[in-house]
Amino acid sequence: MYHFFYQGHVILPIYKLFSMLSFPYLLLSIIVVMFSLNARESAAIEFDSERQVEATNPRPIRLVASIQPLATWLRTLAPKQADWEIVTLMPPGADFHHFAMKPSSFQILKQADLFVWLGPDVQPSFSRLVNSAGVMHWSVFDVPGVSRLTLREPAVHGHHNSKKLDWLDPHVWMSVGQLPALLDALSDELKPLATQAQKADIAKNLEEAKGYLDSLRVRLASFGQASKQPFFTDHDEIQYLEQDVGLVSGGAIVSGADHVVSARHLFKLRKDLEHTALACIFTNAASNKQAIENVFGVDTPLVELDVLGVRLQAANLYDFWGYIETQLRRCYSS
């Protein structure tokens, strides 16, 4: 006869223990214990499998930019070997000044690890949605010390004391002089998302970009030094660049926020510029080139300057500024 023992003492004969338990209860207890052990083992295997998948295929960091020029900054700073996804929220050709976000855009925004935008002063349509999405965000115009120019009245600059408007000029990404400080501030926002190795890569990318911008600024300034001949623009979009490198603007047909120009205004521009030789007229992807030629004639060359990067999808900062430099050279060598 078998007994249970505890520290040398007989506790209870084993047959009496089993006689105290009914057979159905005993069978159920055995099943419950076996199921519990099997479930724990399965959960452990599944958890270990998930850890292995996560280690070999981590979720990519998603960076979302409101406009293409800001996306070029992210593509320049982001670690080259890392799986970082960079998305531009505004599609090519979208109206920068009157963009209305769609539900699909809001879903993209909600999935962002960081949203980079100009800020509520110049992109008010994003403000409420940024708060609703609860997403981490970085605003260019919130960087301490960033220069804030106001839009100029559409007119011949320097003629009849062309005045400033009350609206903030949003085209700060065209400020080659402020870009090193802005990239510095943006890199600080990216580092918390990165591993140690990726942080080193971001720092390296930052220093390379700053070196490039220093030499670029010297090259762009040479255009203004070589020729004091003014250019004209369809939209007033590059006054930040004018101030940084000393380019001379003859004026603009419309300000950055305007779209409709009266025939009277065009006639006045033609009269004011009757005796002015222009280096070129900068147009953009949405410009009505035929209407511009009707006003200024065909002798003044038209050079497209796509400051929104509509034709530069998936570009980085080097691609963007390489294009700007090429177009400026075309203007001054025409």
C-alpha cells in the first residue's frame, strides 16, 4: 500500500485520497492542468516568435512632411541604411496656399512618428488636424530666431515704394542662409527616434549638408555680384533668397497668396517696365506662360523656378538646390 509522506510522517494512504475525489472531478482537473500547461507553452513560443520577427523586421520610422521642400530636408538627414519612410502630405501640384486635407491624408498623419510643417501661421488648415491626430510635430517657424519676412505687394519692386503686406511670407525654405540652423534644429527632433548608430549617421549627414550649403551660398552670391540686372517673377516666392545672397528682384506679377491678376494690373506692369532690361522672368509649374509673354514680349527669357519641387519628387536637399542653382545660372547667362 502506498502512502504520502511529509518529513518522514505518513499523511494519508493514497487509495483513501483518490476515494475522496469523484472520478469526473478528477478527470476534469487533469484536463484543466494539461490545457493550462499547453497554453503557457504556446504563448511562450508565440512571444518568442514575435520577438524574432520584430528584431529582423522592425516597424519603419515614418516621417511626414507637409510639403516637398521640407521632405528634401528629411531625406538628407535620415539615416541612409535605416528603414525610415518619408512621406509628403501635399500631392504634386496641390494649391499650397489653399490646401484642404482629405480623410486619407489624416490617416497618414496619424501614423507619423514625426510631422514636419511650416506652422499654424502659414498652414492653418493643418492646425486642428495635428491636434486631433495627437502626433509629434515640428514647425519651421517655431524655431527660435528664424527670420519672418512679409509678402510684398504685387508690383515693380522699388517703383512707387512697393509696400509690404501683413501676411507672412511662407517660403522660408528658400533661405539658404537660415538652412544650417533649421537643419540643426530638425536633427535634434530626429535623434530620439534613432538608435545610437543612426544618431551618428544623422550627425554625419547634418555636417555634410551644412558644408554644402556654405559653398552653395558663395556660388549663388556670385550671380548677383556678376550682374546687377534684375529678374522678374510670376509669384513673389524667393525674397528670402534675394536677401541671403544679394540677388536683385525687379518685382512680381502676383504675391504668394494671389492667383487672379487684372488686365489693368498687367498693363501697369508693362508700362512700369517699359525701359527696364530684365535678366529673365521666373515662372513656376502653374504659370500661364502665354499670358506672361503677351505682357512682357518674347525677348525676355522665361525660366521655370519650381520652388515647391513639383517636378522633383523623392529629391533630397542636394537635388533641390542643384536644380535652383541651375535655373539661376540659366537666367543670368541668357
